[in-house]
Amino acid sequence: MRTVILDTNALMIPYQEGINIEKELARLLGICRIIVPSSVVEEMELLASQDGTVGRAAKLGLSIIKKRGFRLMETQFKGDEGVLETALKMDGAVVTNDRELKQRAKEMSLPIIYPRGGNRLELEEVL
């Protein structure tokens, strides 16, 4: 079973891009384990307190975590560092639309899943 690590940006994709993350991950990988690092939850909670689109997207992302029962994992680091730490520890793919995080994950030879045209996700594996 493959493992995927969601970053903050990935949890906002359903609101911003209209992509059903779980269905797309199942299409790409079949059954997979979805993990959300604690650093991502902390960032989402801060964003959820904002007004406007960002706040609404973050609130939806937090509700998805709770409703779908994604596995939460404590991280030693904050932000992207926590996502990369978790991906390395769990040998997982990073789900993101963040250009800098995608580049750093590539440099670490981690698989990356990102939105690609329409409402689809695409998997890029570093060989």
C-alpha cells in the first residue's frame, strides 16, 4: 500500500481547484494511506482564522481531515520541513501544488503528486 503525505496546499485543492483528492489518489494509486503532518494541521488552523477564500479553503481542508479520518503524524519540524520529514520517514509521496516544495521533494528523490489540468492529479516519480 502506497503512502501519501498531504501538505497545506493539497488540503486546499478541493476548494480552490474542485478536485476530489481521495478519488484522484485512488485512481492514481489504488488503496493508499493518507497522512497529514502535525505541522500542516497547525498551519491550516492559522489560515482558517482568516477571512476570505483562504480562510474558507482552510476550514474545508480541516473538515476533510476530520471527516475522512486521515492519519495525523507528529513532526519535529514546521511547515514544508515537517512534510518532507514525514515523507522520508514513511517513504511516501508528497501531494502539493507548491512549486518550491515540489522542487525540494524532487531533489530528495521523493515522488510528487500535483494538480494537472482540469480536476486531475498527476504522479511524478523520480527515477
